[in-house]
Amino acid sequence: MLGVGAYRTRNRPALSEVLPLPIGEMSWALTDHRDQSVRPTDWAGHPVMVFFGFTWCPDVCPTTLSDISLWLEDLGADANRLIVALISVDPERDTPAVLADYVSSFDPRIIGLTGPADEVAKAAADFRVTYRRVDKDGGDYTMDHTAGVFLFHPDGRFASIIDFHEDRRFAVPKIRRTLS
């Protein structure tokens, strides 16, 4: 049995290769939906909730942002301590103005972030997020991307992931633990 266990685990990546970096070790520079520059250092000392998505997303992104809005409502005044961000994986279409219009449909505490493709790639790498463009007929495209919501403690340490469609009864306590 030990041999089987050793065989099954020998090609697994180290935990440090799959978990997001601490916020303070991230190196991206993006622009928010108000056209302001945002860097990870701006988030120091705050609990953080981050989701990667895009405005042309037909289902996962609007559903998740609606869920986030409900979670923030459930948290009451404690939600004001959180920095909540949607980082676009589609910088070609998601300008700050497009993001401003999109995030206006959700809780006003959610900020939209975009930037040059190389900075989005840096952010994705720091969060250990995968995404890729998927071409469709007629020259259109969509984006495949990691759909979890990332939570970080105020000191920047990774706390947890809320999975897509995770029940509110479990999601909200995870966020509360991040706040404490």
C-alpha cells in the first residue's frame, strides 16, 4: 500500500504551486471600472474576495456575481470591510467603461478590474487561475476560466475558495471566518 500511495503522489504539484500567492507577494497592476489604478498593495490590511470572469459570460459570471451580492447582503455591515473584485479574463472586450456598466447590475461594493493582457495573465498566475479563449463560429469567442471565488485574510494569506453554486449556508460562514 505504501508503494501505491507513493506512486500516486509522486507527480502531484507542491501545495505552493496550486494555492494562490499571498496578496502581498502578487505583482499585477490593473485598472478598475472607475479608471483608477489598482495593485495588490492597495488591498493590504483588508479581507479580500476575488472572482475571475468576463462581461460576455452567459451564465457562470452573472450567477456568481448575483450570489456574491446576496452574500454581501447576508453579512450586513461586516461586508463593508471586504474588498470584492471581479477580474476580467477578457481584456480585449472588457474596458473600464464596459466593466462599469456590467458591475452596476450587482452590489455596488463589487469592483471590476481589467488591464493589458500581460497584467491579466500575471494576476491569473498569482491567483493560480486558468483561462483560455474559445473561438466560436462567425468570428465570435467565449472564455473558459476558473469559476471559484477566492477569499483572503486581512494579512493577505489565502483563506478559502467558494465553489461555483456552493450553498449560501456554507459560503457565508467561510466569508465570516475570513473577516475575523
